[in-house]
Amino acid sequence: MESNYILRGQAMAKVLSPRDGANPGQPPSEAIRSIARRRGLSAWKLAKLSGVNEHVVRRFLTQGCRIRSDTLDQLCVALGLRLVE
């Protein structure tokens, strides 16, 4: 079974490669919003999957609010995403 790797620092700005495809070069935060929408995930469902507070997820998805890198990590893991260099 392949592990999901979440890289920190400069790699966070690099390409996000989910299984269902993302726009290469797209910022990770935009890719996560786009993937969540395509999968039909509500803020509530993504919050439950990731363990992130629902209000934080909702503001991130709908208002484009910034989130901490560890929160981004949790969302990526919940969505089965992997950051690659």
C-alpha cells in the first residue's frame, strides 16, 4: 500500500497531484477547494474526514480564508492527496 506524503516548506507551493487530477502548478489551497467541489464534499463531511473544525473548513472552502500548514496537511490526507516535487 502506497503512503500519502505531505511535504512542508517550499514543496507546499509545488504541484499537487491528486488521483482525480488537478491543474498542474495550481496552488495547493485552490486544488483542495476544486477537488472537494468535484467530489461533492460538504464542509461538514470534509471536517469529519479530516478532523478539522467545521467552521475552519467552511471558511476555507467558501471564503478562501487562509489555513495553517498542519490544517492543509489534514485536508490533503483526508482527500487522499499527495504533494509531489
